[in-house]
Amino acid sequence: MTINQVLTIDQVVERMREIGAGLAEPDGVAVFNRMYLTVTELIRDQLTQAHFDDPVAVAELDAAFAARYLAAVDANSAGHRPTACWRPLFELRWHPGIHPLQFALAGMNAHIEHDLPLAVLDTCRTLHCEPLELEDDYLRINALLAQVENEVRDELLPGPEVLDLADPLLHVIGVWSIDRARDAAWATTLTLWELREIPFVRDAMAATLSSSVGMVSRALLTPLNGPGNAGVPQSAVTGPGPAV
């Protein structure tokens, strides 16, 4: 699909389940897809629980948000290069020296810092509103993202019997914060919104954003050696499996 082919949130959940069924960890894309599916199901369930101020806008935003990840999956499946922010995850998805938590955080970095601002703008254009009207629900969505990120860290991070404070894995994952990513994404949203009447500047900034976010993701995917990789299954060394 393309970013202009926005699905309903139920269709997004179904599509991510289909993607996950065709993948197997330690594929790094499978790690991220599983985490993102959990987030999307959580947001969908909250839509009917009076959790959001504007559930219609949130459903639109969540679908537009997901469309950018699904477009990266489809580009890779078709033999094309995904947008720059997603390339590190797809290129390094089978690297045996990368811990599953690194894959999860690299995917979140690409999706939050690049895709989320553009999805907010897409939603504003569709619903004829301004970003500030979505800010409270934007923060609620990010709170759900943070909740799942904490759960994934607890699940994937090796225990203290394996990991110590000097472990390279702790150093790598410590450079990324979902709170800072959220704040940066919101600042990007407001900046791009102010540039909406200057398309060539807006588009140049969006392209630069994709490249710079991709550099951070590549740094998060630095291959590690030693105790930090104790959590990497032995099957990781078997190499590529089914491509998405």
C-alpha cells in the first residue's frame, strides 16, 4: 500500500497480524511488528472507552500513522528501498549481533520521530483541523506507546545476572527516550504545519527529517558482542528467512 491508501483501524490490525504470521523472530521487523500490533490494538480498544477527546480524529490519525509503516513493508516486499528512516531496520533485520530490543527501539524511533508528525499533518488536512486541536489526544496516544515500550523493555532486556551497568546494550538503548522522541515529533509537527504554504521548503525538511531519523536508527542498531547479546536466540545466526 501507499501512504495515501489509509485503512480503517480494524483493517490495520488485520494487516499487521497477517504480516506477523509470515515472519518469525529473530527477524527484526517481526520484533517491531509484534510490538506495534500491541499498541494499535490498545488504541483501538480505547476508542470505545471514552479515553480520547475525539475518537474519530484518533482513529483517523492512528490509521494514517500505520499507513506509513505498512508502506515501508510493502516497498521492501516489492524489492524497493523503504523511505530513509526505515532502511536501517529492513537492511539489518537479520543481523545476529543485534539484540531484539534494539530492533524494537529502532522501529519506534522511525515511526515516532518521522511518521507521526506526517500522520498528524495528514489527519489535519483530512479533517480540516489544526495540530493544536489534536494535542491532548496526541499525548494520550504517546502515553500508550510509552506503556508498551516499557513492557517490551522488561520482556526483552536480559536480567541482572546477564547484564551489568557497563554492558554495551545498556549504553546503546540508553541514548533513546520515548519522551524526548515524542517532544521532538511534536515540534516537527508544528514546524511542518507552519511551512504548509511553502511546499518546497516543507518537502525538503521532511526529506531531511527522514534521513536524520534513519541515522539515529542505524546507531541504535549498532551490532554488539558479549553479554548484551545473551538474549539473541541461537537461530539468529541461521540468516535470512522469509522477506516481508
